[in-house]
Amino acid sequence: MNAHPVEVGAQAPDFELRDQHGTPVRLSQLRGRKVVLVFYPLAFSGICHGELTALRAFEADAQLLTVSVDSLFSHRAWADQEGFSFPLLSDFWPHGQVARAYGVFDEAKGCALRGTFILDGEGVIRWSVVNPAGQARDVADYIKALADIS
């Protein structure tokens, strides 16, 4: 595991990944808008389901982007099953490359930790939290962090 997540105050590493529909999404194209960037271990797991369902509430305040090493086909099936309309981005190949760039890839397990980065409209990281794979994030923390970013 890379023990050094990208720090608050740093420019967020740019990337381009495909969403559950195969559409490329480039982070830098979202400038001018707050972004909640959420890394999670794997689709179809209980903790991930609960977190992503709760995070839908932030779609009005920021662009929600979620990233895991699952294939876009897994993401499509999960999005269709759960009614997720926000981008579920596939960090499948090169395996975990974006999670590594953010310092949240668990090399031993081959998937991302529960890392979250909130970016301002300039693409600067203003808040972050990283939890181990089995520990859910506190959604109340997101509310406060988003409110504090102008």
C-alpha cells in the first residue's frame, strides 16, 4: 500500500477513465465545479453500496466521481441495479493506476482503499480522508467539508 495520499492543498492529479457507459471522463474538464472524488475497493459489496447510496445527496453541490478497479461492465451492471446515475469510473487497466497516483492503492489486496478527495473549482484538494477497506466513511464529514469550500 502507498502510505502517502495526495495532500490537502495540492493540485489533484489529472486522469481520464471510462465510466459505466464507456464514456471517457477527464478530471481537468470539470474545472469550475467542486468535485467529490471517491475511491472504493469493489462494486457489489455492502459497505460500498451504503456509501454510494448516501453520497447521491451531494450531486447538487458537487460532481460526484467514484473510482474502483472493477471493469466498466461490472460498473454498468451495478449502476443499473442500484440506479446510480453518477460516473462510476473504471481504474481497471493499467490496474489501479489512478488510485496509485492518489496514494490510495492497496498493493497487497489489488484494490483501492476508501479514499475521498474533495476538490475546489480549480482542481485543488481541499479535504481528504482515507479509511481501510473494511471501514465506512462518515457522510456527515462530507457535508461539513463541502460547506467549508466556497
